[in-house]
Amino acid sequence: MSATAPTFVFRAQALRLSHPDPNQPPLFDGLSFELRTGLSLLRGGDGRGKTRCLRLIAGQLGAPASGQIECSLALADIFFENPTDPALDAQLASAWLSGLRQHYAAWRADLEPALVDAFALVPHLDKPLYMLSAGSRRKLGLLAAAVCGARLTLLDTPFAALDGRSIRVLGELLQEAALQRERAWLLADYERPACLQAVDLMAEIDLGD
């Protein structure tokens, strides 16, 4: 294998994931996929299990109902942070970022100032998170995702609540992510975003509509 070949970081075989409501059928059954460095897409309609699948990959749900998971990463190598969580409301945006800097050893502090500016976050860093709009909190999370250096980065419908400028910035970041051979990215969304129509994805996982 060449030095630039995409590297495997996560593999799932025949996964069955139960619905949160035990009276409902499983969210999916027999799902198999592989995540490698570069950009992959997890597509699915409302209620099809996109977020729970990301939580499963991030190690937040324990074992699936059935199936096998093979992962070459420690939990500290996976980014799945959510600054919109109400439990974080009282925390300053700058303090939230500072905590992540300590957690992610490969954090790219050199890239941070340019992205703070690109996402128009300068006026918000010294505010508690409850004072930020949903869009600004999401942008804070995207900034962290871009610079954290995690081997696997999970993004849940990241275009939601973003302004036009931030949508363009995120699109550029994801286009760059598709070319990376050090980091794997998994984007969960309802459809493939327009800005990624011409991008070569490492995998496209379809949970159905």
C-alpha cells in the first residue's frame, strides 16, 4: 500500500441498532460500512438513525444490538462535540475551546485565528454559550472540528442554521477534508450537500428515507 493510500479507521459489519422506542422496529439491520481517511457521507431521512449511528461510532451507545465493530482508534481520537448542548449554556465560548485544546493533542492552533475570522466568531468568544444563536454555536463546533486534528471527525447535519458565508466556508473545509489522508471525516445529512456533488467520497452510507 502506498503512503498516500486511504487508511482504514472504522469498520462495521451487519449492524443492528435498536430504536429508542422499544415498540418501534430497529433503526437499521444488517448495515455494513467502512470509514477511511478522507470524507464519507451518512445519508438518511428524518428518524432513520443518523444521529444514533454517529453516537454509536463515537462510543456513546455501547455495543449494537448485533453485528461487529472494528475500530483502530481510541475514543480520544474521535471528535463528536456538541456546543449546542444546553448543559454547556453557562460556559464561555473561549473556555469551551480551551478545554478541547487540552483534550485533542493534535489541535492546530495555527489554523484557529483564520477560522475564527471566517466564521465571524470574534465578537462571541467571550460570551457564555447561552448568549450565542444556534448558528453561532454550530459554527463554534465546526471551528473545533476543523482544527482538533482528530483521526475521525463526525459531523451531524452541520449546514443547519448557518448563514450563507459560513455555508461557503464549511463547503471549502469539507472539500479539503475529502483530500486528506491523515484524517477521516463522516458527514451525516439528509442528502449529499450541493457543494459536494463533484467531490469523491470514500463511502456513501444510505439509511433510506
